[in-house]
Amino acid sequence: MNGAVRAVVRMGFYLGCKVYFIKEGYQGMVDGGDNIVEATWSSVSGILQLGGTVIGSARCKAFREREGRLIAAKNLIERGITNLVVIGGDGSLTGANLFRQEWASLLQELQQKGDLSQEQAIRCQHLNIVGMVGSIDNDFCGTDMTIGTDTALHRIIEAVDAISTTATSHQRAFVLEVMGRHCGYLALVAALASEADWVFIPEWPPEGDWEQILCNKLSVERNLGQRLNIILVAEGALDREGNAITADRVKNLLTERLKYDTRVTVLGHVQRGGSPSAFDRILGSRMGAEAVLALMDANPDTPACVVSLEGNQTVRVPLMECVSRTKAVQEAMDAKNFEEAVRLRGKSFQNNLATYRLLSKLRPPSSLCKPDANHPQSAVPSDSTAKVTVKVNVQLTGKDVTSLSSSPKTIQTKVPTPSGSSPPRARDLVPTNHALTGPRKDSKSTKGPLSEEAMRNLEAMRYLEEIVMLHRNIGVMNIGAPACGMNAAVRSFVRLCLTQNIRVLGIQDSFDGLCEGQVHPLSWTHVQGWAGRGGSLLGTKKQLASDAGLGRIAEKMHEFKLDGLLIVGGFEAFHSAHELYQARGQYPSFCVPICVIPCTISNNVPGSDFSLGADTALNEISDICDRIKQSATGTKRRVFVVETMGGYCGYLATMSALAAGADAAYIFEEKFTVSDLRDDVYHLKDKIMNAGVQRGLVLRNESANPNYTTDFIYQLFAEEGKGTFSVRMNVLGHMQQGGVPSPFDRNYGTKMAAKCVNWFKQMLEESVGSDGRVMTKKPQSAVLLGMQKRFLAFTPLEELSINADFDLRLPLDQWWMKLRPLMRILAKHKVPSYVTEVEEVDIVDVEESADKI
């Protein structure tokens, strides 16, 4: 919240407004006096890294009554306040909208009482309101993320990571209770990010005999060698009958039935504390600035709006539409209509839930769970195959088989046959555990149940369809510098492919490893625990496909019979995939679906606003900058010059400057001269001498300028600032790549990979020929998956190559450049103009978009 408060104050000053703090929320508005004070520039200095809110927050019974709102209106009018930014949950925002609706009648009543002059009434006849949602629960419909949610996820994941070490050592099960009385977002996303074994949330109570299912699942996992179990419980979790599911109830279940050593940890208000994450600092700054601009754009007919985040796009959404939908979620849960509650939460929540349910399957496909480690050749499918053609005639009855075609269906597929044995018969292809259930009892069909023969034919048809996918191989590799989130993406991709009966071959050490034959099947248990680990467990190298040799790569892709290739990495991954695509005419082995997931701390890959790893790096830089500034506590007037990584891309320098409250950030994309450096020195001197600022922070991208190096800037500032401030220099280096992945990177990587699995499945179905081989040359079969403003999109590599500088490894269009004026405005620089980044949308646009992460 403090990031939002700071941005509102400073953007208000930039636009020539007088800004007031209203302390203690609506209680301060009603009490008036010293609770409503004018803000100054220095009053919001040094608050960006603080948790909570420096202006306080409190519940107010008086404001719920008209008399209390009348007093509040009088206090605002006395100070000429007619524009209000409200940061809070749906209750606070609903109260603000009611206050706005009553404003005219409140003024009239104050005039009748003699508490308001005619002149004051005319001057303050309209009240404009803009809301920002501050809630760790992320329970407000109309925004993908509320201010504070990401920080709360950091606290939860830190606790889970810490608990996991002791749980593994002692083979214990831990049940963690997290906040979420009416919304399970924190528990659900934390479960995705931490690989929790089970999660209980209010919107989706467990189905059936969940107690036995849970015990079975945990027993299976222990038998597979898993030494710990983590179960997350939202504090508002219920079963289907409306009975509370508490952490103690789950603990007793595991203790009594499984005899597991089980412990309970209630995180409580720990989740609300601590320093804000980089994401929340930047989100608050962007939303705060846009809230002020929305007030300036408002007129008497403009409905109250909420500044929200959709994907990576700041949007304005009608406030009461959001409130109405938020209340509808609770009404659906009260009516036990849980499917509707999940739908109303929006596509983002639905995707989280669907991905978690797939990744936490009770049993992974046993045939693919544990490949024989003693036979690495098992990565190569047998060349001895038999072509099986089955013609199935089925008379369909019953609702649950209406999705199948009623016409005769011919399935052709190659089924591996051990060398020297006979081809399998069709009836032998149907396993005993692959049974179909007949029509449901509520079926209105008058044709009766399926015959035994029809049932077996249907079984054969479905099983053969699975066989088609079962013997497809998709390779996965990392290319480029290691970045947090790589392992989470690989884990998700492997497990979700296995649920689709697709085998995943892990390629060690990029293309060099492929050429050396370091290719092995990845099993369900192989990737256990990968989501929370940094670096690249597959191994990665900064190389291009052409460096390793396209001919050798093609030969190995043919040898290992790769039907698709997923590359998780940075600009080198994008460049290499594009090289493979361009060489398809020469090497048929490259004519398979190819997809790239951008993963680099530099965030320099075209086609995506965000790359995996960048969020973790931003948090590392922000934390380090906080410590650097804290080191100067008690030392007056000190400026720090800090160098960040990023190659020629200034994303890290710019966004960490926003997150850390820096005074300047020098990057390659925005040219600067020695005169600009000198002006910044004078600007810092003025702030220190006249604005009460004691410390300064200057960031420089490592390749910002070959002549104006970090050392040069340090010496310049030291010389020109002599007598006013002292200077220290810090080069952060590879600390920015280290650490454990942030919750955002874990969740983002998990769901990006899930999206890729669906894409590969579709491409494989479309690209298989009559001979059973995968062959495609379409541009749409070689793509990069990325976040583009509000949506996730698969963009052909050929299209993206036009928007890329391959020499400097940069996209030609970078969205974050438009935030640089905001960074300078918040640092009190003079900026000629600021262009809003916001779009106006309705609640349906935000919540129902199909391609959301």
C-alpha cells in the first residue's frame, strides 16, 4: 500500500494538485482534525520498502451511518477535497461509492444546517472517487492481482520452503493453515508454487470420500519415495455439506488412519507482514499514478472506477460491477453452487484450479512413472512396430458418450512390438483397468445400455487414441543463462505431458548435450521438488543451434525420434528455435512442433512482456538495494551507484529503480550524455539540501554506455557532489541470478508449461500423416508463448524475428519503456509529459478472457 500512497502523492504534485493524507481510513475522515493533513514530498520518502501503510487503516462503524458520512463530508469540504483515492477491499470501495452517490444530498443537508456556505457548495458540488484494491486475499473480482497478494505469497512460500527441510529430514506431514476466509486464492497459488500434495479452498470443497482419497494419495507418494507431505488449508475451507475443514481435522485424519507424524502450522498474520515484494511495489506505483490520472479525467457523469491489473495491462473497471460480481461469488458458495463460484472468480482462478488438479493427480501413469534407469537406450523407441487398423461400429446411447462420433471410425496407429514377436491383436490392446462406465442412471435414452461388444469396441477406440499419443516423444531443454523458474516449467511440462500419455525426453546441457546423446526420459518422480529450486537442473549453456551444428542436431533429433521440442530459455533459445525453423527445408527432422518459453532475468525476448526469472531477479535487486540504503542509516547524505545485469536490455535497471525508489537509472535504450549526468548530480544535491532527503540511489545497466561506465559515474558523482554527499559503488553481479524462485516465477512457469502441453497435443494431432509420422512446416508450428499486455499468446517465430535485434539481443518494442517517465516523476525530475498506460474495460473483459495465465 505504501507504494500506492507514495505514487498518489507524487503524481498529484506533478499534476499541480494539493494532496492530503486521511489517516486511519474512514475513521480519520469522520474524526477530522489532525487525521487529515497535507502531504509533502518528503513525507513519502523512504516508505516504499515498508510493509503495511504509513497512514494507518481502521474499521469505522460511524461511516456506515448517514450521520457519520455527513460529518466526513463536512471535514472534506472544509479542506476543499473533492477527489478521493480509496485503497481497500470491497467493503471500503462500496462505502466510497455510496458516499459519492449521497454527496449532493449531504451538501444540501449541510447547507440547511448552516454548516456550508453557498460558495463552498458550488466549489465542491461533485465528488470523484477512484479505487485501488488492497487485500492479501485477492478476493476482489475485476483484477488479476490486488495490492499485497504477491507479498503474502512470498511469506507463505518462505514458510513452506523452511518447513520442507525439517519435514524431509523427519519424514513428516505438515498441515499449514493460510488466510482466505472467503477466497482460496492464496492457498491455491501457494499449492501450485510449493508442490503441495493437497489444498482445501472455500470455492471447491473436496468431492466424494475425500478423506480416503487423500490417505490413498499420500500412501502412494510415500511408496514412491517421497519423504514429506505438505497440505494447505484455507481458513474458510468447507466440505460439500458445509462442515469446516480445519488444519486440526486434517492432522487427526493423517495421524489416526496413516499413523503419520503430522504437525500443524498456522501462519496467521505473518502473511500480512514483512517488506513488500518488488511486484507489489511496482504494482502500487503504477496503480497509484493511474488513479490520480483517472481522477483528473473524471467528470460528474463518470462512474466510480477501480484501477486494476489484467495480465500486464493497467485497466479501469466500473467499481460497482466489480463489487456486484464479488458478492455473487459468496452467494454462489452459500448456495453450494461451487461450479458457479469458480466461474465467477474468473479465468485466471479457473486456470489455477485446473492446473493444480492435473498436477496433483492421485496416480501418475504407471507405465511412464519410473523408466528403467539402467537402460538409457529406452529413450529411443523400438523400430519394430506393427500397423494396426481397427474399424469400430458403435451404436451410441446415453449422455456420457454423446461426444463420440456415431459414424464408423477407423483408427490407424503404430504400436511398438518387441523384436521377434507377433503384432498385437486389437482385443489385446484393451487393458483390464481401462474400463468404460455405461450410461448414467439419469440417461433419458430409450435405446438401452451399450452392448458388451459395443463397450469393448469403445474401449479399443479410446485406448488406441491414447496409444497414438503414448508413443510420441517431446524433447525439453534449457538454453541460455540459468534463471529461476526454469525448473518449475520443466516439472509442470513433464507431469502434464504424462497425464496426456506423452513421453518427455530431458536433454541435458542444451544442444551440446543433445549431440552427445545426453537424452533420457523424465518420469513423474524424477521432477519431484523441482518447482522450488533455482538454476537449471537439466543443465544449460549460452549457445545457438548453429554453434552446435544444425546437421548434428537434426541427426540426433531423428535418432531419438523427437516429435516436438520445448525450449525454455532466453534470447538464445528464441534465436536457436528460429534457426531450426529456417532450416526445415534442409532438415526434415526440424519439421516438428517447436515452442519456446522465455526464461531469462534480462527479460529481453520478443513476444512477451515477462520472462521467467525476471521477477526473482527484481526481488533480489530490491532486497539488496534496501540493505545498501539501510547500511547508511546514521550516515547523512550518501548516494549509492549500483550496477545491474541485463546485457543491452535496461529492464532490470528500470523496474528495480521503480521498486527501490531510485533517483535515476541509466540504460542502453535511452541515450544519455555527460550533461545529463551532471544535471542528475545537481538534482540530487537540490533534493538533499532542500527536500529533506538523506540518501540517493542511482542504477546503471551493465551495458548502458561503453564510455560512461559504472566507475566513471561513481567518480563523477563523487567529485561533483563533494561537500554535499558521499558516494559508494556496488556491482551486484551474479547475485541477481541466484536464490530460490519467487512465487510469481514458480506459478508463471507452471501455467506457461501447462499451456504448452495443450498446444503440443493439438499440433501433434494436426501434424500426423497417414504413415503415423509428425511432419509440419507451417509457421504456426514454431512459436513462442508469451504474455502480451492482457493475454497469453503463441506467436510464430518468423513473425517475432522482424521485431528483434539479433546483434544486441533485444526486442525492438519494449513495453516497460513507457514506465520510465513515471520513474523520473516519482524521483522529482521534470518530465515534459506523461502518457497514461490504462485501458477502460468492463468486468466481463477482465474475468472472462480465455487466454489468461
